[in-house]
Amino acid sequence: MGNMNYIEFTESIIGSGDVLIFGPGYNTQLSSSVNSIYNYINNDLDILAKISEIKKNGKILLFDQIIMSRVFEHIPCRNVDYYLCEIASIMRLGAILEIIVPNMSAVVNALELCNKWDFNFLRLNFELFSEGGLRDRHSLWTTEKTVPMIVEQEKQFKLVEMKKVHIDTTLVPENLWFTFKKI
């Protein structure tokens, strides 16, 4: 995978069946191997609203794949287990949960190399340590070790694979792509 933006990267990992995407928006006219793609938001507060809407219809739609592209790190720490339980409740057994997050270890290393008045330094500090709204800050510390620890703690998901990926952005030097299976 070369230098792709978030939309291209997200499209490249979409599997077959019913797919729910939380993250950057794009035109969902994709391959015919996908039954339904539900592209939804990039504000983590709406995740629970969307799941509630799915469950309200009487017959719960179960997904084969859920992709969380650059939203997982914005979920409030104290609520992450609840969010994951709700996400698991709309997934088929054996379904895939894809989580793409910034590698905070790489971000910290990049910060140490920046001039303190450099735009990237100021922007990354704002995003990481701001007390602003949920869309402006990262609530979860996402690294190779913390994401599996958080996601697997309720024993609903099992890590299948983790890859470091470079997605075209000037702010985040490296992203982590986790693939979990619902068990």
C-alpha cells in the first residue's frame, strides 16, 4: 500500500458482506461484492446513536465488518468498554473489526524533533492535550500494546493482525491498523 489518503485506505480494506464504516466520508459506490455499506460520521458521539438506530428497526442488522478509521482514539476512556460492547452487539460471530489509529509513540517521537513554534508541534500538542471538544482531542493513548489490551479486555474480540501503515498526512507520521475478530 503506497501513500494513500484516509478515504483511499478505508476503501482498500473493505471486505464483502454488510459493512459499517465510522470515519471519513466518501462516495460508497463500490464493488458489487459488498452487499451494503453504511458510511457514518466522524464524530464518536454519533456511534452510539447509529447503533441505537440500527437496533430500533426491530430486526437487528448484523455486520460482517466494521471499520473505525481514525475515530477510536476519540472515544472517552471511561466509556470505551461500553462502546465496544455496543459495537459487538451488531456484529455477526466471526465478523471483522478494523481499527485505524495514530501511533502515539511515533507522534511523540515526531514532537521531540519539532521546533516548539513549528505548526505541526503546535497542532499535535493541541490535539493530544487539548481540553476542547471530543473531535479536537485524542482521549485514548493508542499504541501497539494499548489498543489490543483495550479491545480484548471484555473477551468479545481477538486480535488477528496489526500493521504499521503510512497514510498521507502531514500531522501523523505513522498509523496502526488493527484487525480483530468477534469471538
